[in-house]
Amino acid sequence: MTQAKTTCPYCGVGCGVTATIEAGTLSAVEGDREHPANYGRLCVKGSALHETLGEQGRLTHPRVDGVEVAWESALNTTAERLNALRAEHGNHSVAAYLSGQLLTEDYYVANKLFKGFLGTPHLDTNSRLCMASAVAGYKRAFGADAVPCNYEDLEEAELVVLVGSNLAWNHPVLYQRIKVAKERNPLMRLVVIDPRVTDSCEIADLYLGIKPGSDAYLFNGLLAWMAKRRKLDTLYLERHTEGVEEALAAAQQTAGSVAEVAAACDVDPERLETFYYWFASQLHVVTLYSQGVNQSASGTDKCNAIINCHLAGGKIGLPGAGPFSITGQPNAMGGREVGGLANQLAAHMDYHTPGAIDLVSRFWATDNLTPILPEEPGYKAVELFEAIERGEIKALWVMATNPAISLPDAARVRAALEKCPLVIVSECAAHTDLLPYADIVLPASGWSEKDGTVTNSERRISRQRGMLPPPGEARHDWWIMCEVANRLGFAEAFNYSHPWEIFDEHARLSGLENGFENGLENGVDNSTVPGSPQRLFDISGLVGLGRDGYDALAPIQWPVTKAAPHGTARLFEDGKFATANGRAKLLAITPQGPEQALSTAYPLRLNTGRIRDQWHTMTRTARSPRLMNHRAEPFMDVHPEDAHTAGVMDQGLAVLTAAKGEFRARVRVSNAQRRGEVFVPIHWTDCFTQQARSSALIDSITDPLSGQPESKHGAVALAPLATDWQATLLVAGGATESTPWCTSAYWTRIPMRGCQRWQLAHTQSVNDWLAQLKEWLPGEVAVVSQDPTNARLRAACVENGQLRWWLMVGPPNELPGLAWLEARFNEAALSDTHRRRLLAGCDDGAADTGPVVCSCHQVGQTTIVNAIREGDTSVEALGARLACGTQCGSCIPELKSLIEEERPNARTKQPLATEVV
């Protein structure tokens, strides 16, 4: 048994993970107690990482035109087809679309190959969908894409403001750090600003349920309020900023009074002014913002409205203070460091950075070839696929992402992919919605196999270590690109044998001519470029590590230089910014509403987002059955009055319709929703369900500055999905969505241990269920119970003593607890007792535990409710009895809600005889 330290591949927190390897497999994971991002904490997704591994469902062989081929053939074909299209249509006919799931070294090689040697600017990343507005806002204000804060600031703050961030679900470890900090410091306050009442409100001192899209009004109002109450830090503004007069004038014009802002945001004026007073009165304020701010047609302006308030109050560059953009993906920041966005070159240089094109060109040049860097930025994500649709882009290489699901107006994206002459996909999963469009499929390594670095939301570079060999013929992304580059004639420039060599080159470029006057530093030419400010991103202090030093690299925050060899915890402490004059800039912001307008046909505002136990398109998390239990089906959260108006019922099926498409899911009636608004998750794909792609409801409208889509502000209509029957089917083995019952009006596939669960519904009646079962399923129906009077049926098939399938026709609320049935699929031979109990779906005396609330310990809602009714009316008591809430803590808000709901039904718990009363 050995242990290795690595990092989690999910969100941007960048938690350290200690993995245990036994007999060539990764048998367990736990939080790395020494990693400064999490100090041993892991969320439920991170703690289940070892359950997501294995060769099943992995791509293991290259394919060309649907046929498995050897690597040599696949690489040669890739190079030949790329060269042929470039020769016929020019360098700009080639493009790449990358992912925050890639490691920095993969990203670096991709950017160098496409921009530096293939000569195309059209390389972008799915980080465009989550962080681009935050990047643009930082660059406008500070002159660089530089997050000024660190995680310790969240614990040192007097006030933490969450804006457009359900931190409790999307970045659970940071939420737990804030929760512990509040327990230690009773004076610390938390404000949640969000259209929905989320689990993050559990520890909030103030909640503002603002109207979607009104964030800029709220923060313009804060700036105007601070000026009116003489709460501006005039000395800081005079010494370190510019643009304050224009920003104040815009704020006073658009949000000059509390009453005006309260009306625009649809919040209570007194609660709004309380927030303004708290923010203005405290120096140590951190505003933590995420997709609820960024995913907007005016997301960049919203970010700058937030930054304006911090600059105006001098609440930046201090412990516990600053505007903090929390990253969505594990290496979204690392990708930006190496130029992963279409408007970047490398090392935080843009096309319009003075001297950048020449500098990067010289650095990448070899003796035999000079790079042909493009002179202007390329197409951003949505623009890129529009260019494919027009026929302008002829070849697209997609790595580690799924644009057929994640981009808005998914039908249009798929049509563009269908007509693209060459689609190359590097992927580790065998089944994604993108693969049917691929001409060339290249099997890539995944987490636990990849070896390199990632950068988290606080600028901390950590090692993600390879611990297991890739399955089959899967290879690392950087290796695949280098082999293609070799066949394209660029062998010398891509002659890497290990990721440390790529990292070393990346580090050297970061320090090259980077505003220093001391000549050479660690072998890097740092001579000053006249008229060019120092680039904040600089890791030249990590040059020359060698393989051993790279393998042993401990987490460290950039900049890392000769002057700061141990990294930099916090930026702008000296009030100097990365602008030409060293001053931060306040921007004049004119608030704008959502571009996707509501109408009589589409009267409801659609919000999209993540849920607690899933990640992106579920290619990894769905491999762990316990992560499927908290929210097993796609759903929509609907306000009770909207549900009544539309005629939909709680737990019934419904349809959301938009101008671009349709979304079918189960209804969750919730007072947490504002009236007139609907929330749907982003995770479900065609591999898991029918017509539940949230992107099908979103128009391809983007922020004109950042290019980020307006994914939070769709316009939809709600109606019931009229079905004649519903059914639950459990089938042994790994059945896929190509099975015959997928012609139903609604289906969802839910992976379980040893079987697949299908939730089915259809608009047409079934006259003879036994005949239908013979058409759908193999084997003889061994047992059956049918009641034609109320359209109820239960049936099962047992072959050679093994359970093959089990069916219940009826609504899901009539299901028994499925844990007992799930276990039967793993038995080599059913006992007579178990065979007799099949139709009941449970053993004598077996309790139905209900929907899973605590995924870590698989504790169901019914079990928790019963414990509360028996007197365990605190989270601590439930934890002591059931273990729920004792590991990652993500379920604690839900536990508290259940306690509040059931407290009137709870009996007074009698003390034990030994207890002192």
C-alpha cells in the first residue's frame, strides 16, 4: 500500500487529496491535511473520487471514421487532414476548443501548437462559459487578470458577501471554512445576494433575493450610498485610482437612492440599506462572486460594479478584503495563464500587449522555424461555432469538454459540428454527446493518470499527480499533441519527454522581459520593455526545478520570483496595479437587464446551475452510484403560484419550452424560488435522459466584452407533460440509451450498483403490458402482479437464479426503497425468500429510508425524519445517531430544514438515567 498527494479535479477550490493505492488500484481518498486550500476537508464529490475510476466506460483505442486504428495511423491521419485543410483554406480554417479540466502543461502545448505553429488565433476554452466576465472585469480595473485575495481572507473578513454563488453546493469546502470562521468570530457577518434561497443562506445574517440581472443596480447603489454618507476612502482613491468621478456620476444617475435601487432589484429597502451600512462600515470585506454575476450579457459591467465599491472604500490589498471571483473549474486559471482564451497569447500577454507578439515569437522560435503568430485575437466560444456553421472553420480539435451540451443553443452547435469537415476529439469517456460528431477520436488519460499542475481560484499552483497507468491505449493530451506536431514538421519545438520540461518552459516565458531591471534572474532575461508595465503573472522563481523538484513541488501562489521565492499570498498590498500608470481604474457602469426578454409566450425567467453531488455533464460523477441519489432525475424548481397557474404538480412531469428548444423533467415545487422564475440543473445529457439539456433553452447571446453567454437569464413557458403511465425499470448490466423503451415521451437513466434504473413515462397507453415487456426485455416474465383497474403492475424476470430486471408501473412516489432490490442484482442466486419478496420490492421488515440527503453516509430522508420525531432535533444529535452531516457537511442545510419542518411532530426526548438534568 502506498499513498500519493494530488489535487481534486472538480471545482476551482483546488483541494488537496491524499490517495491510497493498493494492488495497482486507487482504493481510497481523503483530504490532504497539509494542503492550504482545504486542510483535510473534502466535499462529497471529492470523497467519492476513487469510485469513479476503472476501465469500464473509458475510451481505450483511437478511432478514425468510426474504425479502431493503431496510434501511428491515427496520428498520421490527424496531421495529414489538418495539413490538407490548411493548405486549401489557410491557417485560420483550423481551431481548437479546450477545457478547464486540462492540466496547465496540456494547455501550454495546445496554445503553442495552434497559435504559435499552426498560425491560427481560433483557440478558446470552456472557461469562456464561466469566468470570462470576471477576467475582463479584473483586466479593466487592475490591468491584469489577477485575483487579489486568498482563502484566508474569507476567514479574516468582518463581512463576507456572496453574490450569484451557491457556495454551499458549488464550492462546499470554502463554505465550510466560512462557517467555521463565523463560529469562531461571532462578530463576522455573511450576506447572501441571490434570486434563489439556497443552502448557502443557512448561515447568512442577511439575505437579499434580488431580481435576476439587477446586480449592477445594487452595487451602483452601494457606491452612490457610500459617497452620500461620506464612506469613501478619499485618500486611497487619490493615491491609487482613477475614474472615480465618472463612476460616481454613473452610479448616482442610475441608482441614486435606496428606494430606486430597491424597486429595480425588487428587495425590501430596509434590508438593502442594512447591507449598504454593513459594507460601508467595515474595512475588511470580501465579496465572493461567481456564475450568477458572470453569466450575463452585461457580466463584465457587473464585475466592475463590484470592484468599484471595493476600490472606493479602500477594501482591497488588506487581510480579509477584496473582490474575489471564485473559479468554476479546477484549472480555469491555469488555462488563462498559458493563453487558453482566444484573446490571449501566453503568460498573461494579450495580442495588444506592447511587444507581446514579437516576444512570444522569439521565445518559441527554433533554429529551423519561426512561429507564425496571428496578429489579432481569434473567435470566442460562441463565435467559434458560428464560424463553423458559416463554413469558415474547417477543422476543430476539442479536448476534454462537451460543447454539444454546454454551449447555448445546443441544436445549432450540433448542426455546426455535423457540417464541419474535420472534428477531432480527445476524450477519456466512451460515451458523450460530442463523440457522434467526431471524425477522429483520440483516447486521453484522466484524473489519477494525468501528471502536471493546476492553479486554483486563489492563484495557488498545485501538482496533480499521475498515480495509475492510463487504461488500454489512452495517452496524455500533451503527448498526443506533441506527436501530431512532430508529424506536422514541428518536432524540435515539441520535443518534450516529461511534463516538467513543459512547465519549465512556461515558467521561463512568464519571466521573460517582465518589467525587471536586474538583467537575468534564474537564467531568464528580465530586461525592461520600455512603456510596458510589469506582468503580474510571473513564476520565474520556479525555473530550473528539474524533474525531482517538479515532482516534489508544494502548493504555491503566484507571483513566484526571486523577490518572492515562497509565493505571494495577496496582491496590491502596496496600492500599485498592473496598469500603465500603476493606478486601478473605476468604471462608469450603466446597468442593463437581461437580453433574453420575457413575453406572453415565454413569461418565466429561467436560471441554470450546478447541484450538490454532480459535476458538469456527469461523465465522472455518474460513475459513482451514491452521487446519483440526492437528485436522481433532472428537475425544475418552480414557485407554488407558478405551478398552480401552469397546472403542474409537485413530483409530476412538466415541460419547459423556449424559442430554441424544450426541457422535460420532474417538478419540485419550492418557496425558495421567486415567483415568475424557474431553476434547472445543467448536468443531464442525452446519455442520461431525454430532452433535459438546459442549454437547449438558452439563446446564444453573449457579453460583448467577455464573450460569456447569458446562461442565467433564459425565457421559458411551463406546462404539464401529460402522460398515460409512469414506470420504474431496473435492468441488470450496463444498458444504454439505445434501448427500445427510449421511445417513451420521458426517460431517465440512473446508474446503480449492479443495475441501471430507468424512470419512464409515455403519452400513449399500453393495452397489454406482458406483450410490451416481451418486446422490451429478454427472458421470460417469472413473476407478475397486475391490477388493471388502476393501471398498476409489478413484474420481474429471474434467469438461472439471478434477477435480470424488475418493473413497477405506477408513479415514483409508490416505489419501495430501492436499496433492497439493488442488492438483489448483485446476488449470484436468489434465495426462495428473496424471490417471494421481489414484487414487494423489499424484505420483511425492511425500512424505506427515503431519498438520500447525506450522500457521504447514504442516509435517507425518511430515516432522518423518524429520528427527528423521536427527539433528535439538532444537527449534532442526528450526526451522533445517524452520522449524517459529519463528513463533508454539505447536507447540513437540508438537515436543518427537515428539523424545522418536523420539530412540531417531535417528541420530547427523555434523558437517560445516568444523565444529569
